[in-house]
Amino acid sequence: MAAIDYVGIRSAIKSLIESYPGLADVRVYVEEEPQFGLSDVARAIAVFTDRRSAPASEQNLGAGKRTRYYLRTVFVVVFFTLESFEAACNGRDEVLANLELALMANRTLSGKVSSSWLEGGELFSARDSQTGCFISVAELILTSDVSAINT
């Protein structure tokens, strides 16, 4: 039986992010609660496996031997600065652009999935009233095509 390698997929994603030159100094959290603030990190990416779906229209007649899933992974890009909203948004956008480029350059996540595509996500900015810190956040959704095969 060939189950979906969820751990391998998460490891491949973390490796892709950490090895991409434009993301070298970004803190990466995979399936863990991020613990950070301006004092120790200004740029971070949190990665969470969000859901999987198996649309009936995408299933082959394989006598129960294969189930095709769409695996949804959510990336949360966070940028902190004391400078301004504009600086926070510009920093967020730079990290987001490099994340998108890293993921687009390896659509199979190092052979762990059949294919993957980006689906956008929410953008958010705020100011922490206690610290005066500006924070800008971007959500990026990656959907991957994976199969579980019962041999």
C-alpha cells in the first residue's frame, strides 16, 4: 500500500523554502505554533496542512485501488517593522514574491506530489498598540495533486 507521504511533503516544502536564496533569513515554522516577535525575527513563514478533498469527478475506476486527493497547504507570511505600514507591506510583499517563486520552481515538491498550483490568499496589516510595531501578513494557498494507491 502506498499511502500519501504527508511528512515527506512537509519536509520538501520546508527544504524548498530554506534553500531558496531570497528566503535565506526567513524563519520557517511547519505545523507548529509560531513563537516570534520583532525582537527576534522580522520575517517569518508559517506552513500548515489545511485540508484534503477527493472530488468524485477526479476518481478513476480503479476497483478501489487509488484515491486522488487535492491537498491544501496554507502559508502565512509575516513581516514586522517599527518603520511604517508601507515598509511592513513592502517587506511582506518581497517575502511573498520569493515564496511564490520558490514554489513555482518546483511544482512537484521534489517528486512528492504529481503537481501543485497557487490559489492566492488574504492580505492583512495592523499596528500593535502596545509596541507600536507594524505587522503585515499574507496568506498563500498551495493545492497539490496527490494519490493514495492500494496495491
